[in-house]
Amino acid sequence: MTFGIDRLLSEPELRRDLAGKRVALVAHPASVTAGLDHSLDALVSLGDINVTAAFGPQHGLKGDKQDNMVESDDYVDPAYGIPVFSLYGEVRRPTGQMMSTFDVVLIDLQDLGCRIYTFITTLLYMLEEAARHGKTVWVLDRPNPAGRPVEGLTLLEGWESFVGAGPIPMRHGLTLGELGHWFIDHFKIDVDYRVIEMQGYRPDDAPGFGWPSDERIWVNPSPNAANLNMARGYAGTVMVEGATLSEGRGTTRPLELFGAPDIDASAVGAEMERLAPEWLAGCKLREIWFEPTFHKHAGKLCHGLHIHAEGGFYDHAAFKPWRLQALAFKAIRNLYPDYPIWRGTDFKYEYTNDVLAIDVINGSPTLRLWVDDPAATPMELDALARVDEEKWEEERRRFLLY
């Protein structure tokens, strides 16, 4: 299997249209070649591409910010003397001055296949600004490690944010290159766009189901995306960022688990099993105790559940991380009716104001209202989600490249 960056490096005919052009790169720490060279270094070393600028999304070009919602600064690359612009600093959207530094921008970002992962919003903003400034965008495509499955409610109009680029479900099942085609079609963006496609990408095949675990080494695309298990569960565990529970930041397995000092995780697991056992399929929940060294509940012993969507426990078709995490919230609400599950409006999630983080994450209040309604059943949430999922399955079909 060959990623887009490796094809561009090894096939000179793919680079022919870059001759005489000023080229920029949007990349992050996981933007590496099959030989684990960073894409910026590999492109510069070719000698036939004029790299004039680089851009870093959230967490930076080569990785400089560990926590969420921490901005990066612009700087000059010490090795190549080119400007490195931050798209998660003073601006989220590239400015006219930034856009003036190149003719073609190569976007080489490892995504996780989840609407809330901010790299897809960075792609959208770059497409829109490229259209405005007459620039060309190429995506050097990479796998979606969560594979093709679709899950979750579609973001509703008016709930757009930096973690909600458009009306897509939480788990979209597209590669970044495919998603770019959808953005262009949906938002009617008049931009010169090209995808350097992967070769040999088979997202429905075991063992990786989207990630070639037998061929490529995992490199964290963001500091807390530590492995394939996290990528598979992220469409669910990311919702814990909107809750008072810990999502495991400050531990070595962030966004693979959830817990708190004041819940009985074994009781929560049992209630989840009672409510909707089918939503727990395809993985193993393991009772754990953990103490975050920073972030929520730092220094406090938490009781929680670790989600193992890996090894012999993993069933790709059956695993539903968004439903699983929704069910965990519902179980906590049933067991502890007055428990303050949700972070308040004083927590300005991704720079939003006067809205709850859990609603920003889900693209509407629907999930929160379902959790907090004692009469609401798993069947009711499932029915709502299925409508959105089936619509998206049909809508995305014509954008599939693999």
C-alpha cells in the first residue's frame, strides 16, 4: 500500500505540474513517509519542488503543543528559512498574506475519520481561501484509520464551528481527499483541486479495516492520538471532552477510556449492559482505576472503563463508539440523576460562547437532551441516528475514490 506522499516522491510524472510553481505544505507530526521522514524534509530534499512556505494545523507542524486548545505561533523554519504559518494561533483561516506565499498547497494530514477532528476544518478553510485567491490545492491522501463505517447525528445548521465544518455525522468514513471533494460539492467551492490517491488502499479488509497495521508504523497525528485503538473509539470518547468525566488526558491512554472519582464504573457498565447490550458489541470494556497527572481530576483516583476495540475483541462492523459513549452517559444519568455530567457554558469549547461543549461536539443539543430525559430510550436515539447515517451513506457514495 502506498500513501499519497510516497507516490508524489517516487513518481516524477506526478510532480510535473509543480514545475515552476511556488509550493506550500500543510502538515503535522504524522505527515511522514514510509521511511518515517517528515514530509517537509522529504519534499525539500527532492530538489525539483520549490517549497516556499509551510502551515501547521492544531498542535503544530512538527508537534509543539500537547494539550487541546493551545495555540501555536508563526515562525521561520531554522533549516530551510521558509515561513511556517500557524492555522491554530492568531487565525484559524489563512490570511491573504499567507496565501500570497505559494501557488499550490499540498495538504498531507493524517485524519481520524471524525467530524470533530479539526484537521478537516483546516482543509475546508484552505479550500475556501484558495478559491478566493486563485490558488491550487492538492491533497496527498492517507487512510482513514476508523474505516468506512458511518455513525452519529448530523450537525445541524447553525451549529458550525471549528470542530463542526459542515452537516456530516460524527464518524464520516471518508479519507481526507474524498472529504475535500464533498466539501467542494456541498459548499459550491470553485477551486482547482486534485487528490494524489493512495494505491492499494482497501478499507474493508482485515486486519486494519482502514489502517495498514501490517505495513505502516503509527505516528501520533496529535499528541493524544496514541494508537489505532484510540482512532477507532475517538468518535465516542471525544464526547467526554464536553463532560466533567475524565477522558484519560493526563494518562498514557487518553481518549480510550472514561471515568471519575465519584462514580462506580462497574455499576455503570452493568447499567449499560441492561439498557442496550447490542451497543457494546465489537469491543471489550475493562474496569480500571487511573489517576490523571494533569487535566480533569488531576491527582485524583478515578474509577472508569477502558474501551478495547482491538485484538480478538474487535468486530469492525459491530463496533459503535458513538452509541457506546452515549450509553455510558445515559447509564450515569440513570444511576446518579443529579450528577453534573456536562461542563458548563463557562468552558468555552473551541472558542464558542454561551453554549455547552457537549452540544458543540455533537452539532446540536439532541444527544444531551436524550441523556437527560429519563423517559428516553436507546431505541429512540438509534432511530434518530439511523436516519442521518443512511442519508450520509447515500450522499457520500459518489465521492468514494477507493
